[in-house]
Amino acid sequence: MSYEPPTPPANLPTEIVNTLNESDPEQLRDVATYTEALAEHKERETRLEESADQEEVEERPDDLPDDVPAKATITIKEINDNRYYYWQWREGDTVTSKYKGPVNPNE
């Protein structure tokens, strides 16, 4: 280990370098732990935003209503011996359905 102090990154603002230079070793270790966790959090948020943007780019089926998300699938439900199509998707812990129309018995 060198006896010389480390050289701060060139892109680090001067006020941050000055604050760090005035900090004791325990504070510096706390800052290091915090900044590493914060960097991971921000990277995760960026990945989630990029993933959501990609999902929005997916083409919507022509018959998909505006209030039904693109990730919805079609499900057949039988009610009183009649079969119906429903759009179905998950919202958090719940599954949401929206009526699409009767199943054509000739298909």
C-alpha cells in the first residue's frame, strides 16, 4: 500500500472530493457501502425502465382494446354451458379479465 493519498477520478466534482478528504475512515467506509448499493439500485431501475420500454414497443393485436395491456392473453371461460373469450392479464397479485366475445362454435 502506498503512503501517498489516492488520486480522485477526474470526473468527480471538487466539492465531493473535498468532503471525502475531510471525512474520517469510518465515514468513508459508510459512504463506500452506500454508494455501491445506490449504484446497484440505479442500474436495476435503468434495466427495468429499458425492459418496460421494450414491452411497450411490442405490437398490439388489432382487436386489443385500448384499456387492455399488450401482455394480455385470451382465455376461454364457460358460463352456463356457453363459452366466452376474455382478455386476461396480471396486475400485481390479482388477475384481471375483460370480456372479448362469445366463442364461435363453428371454429
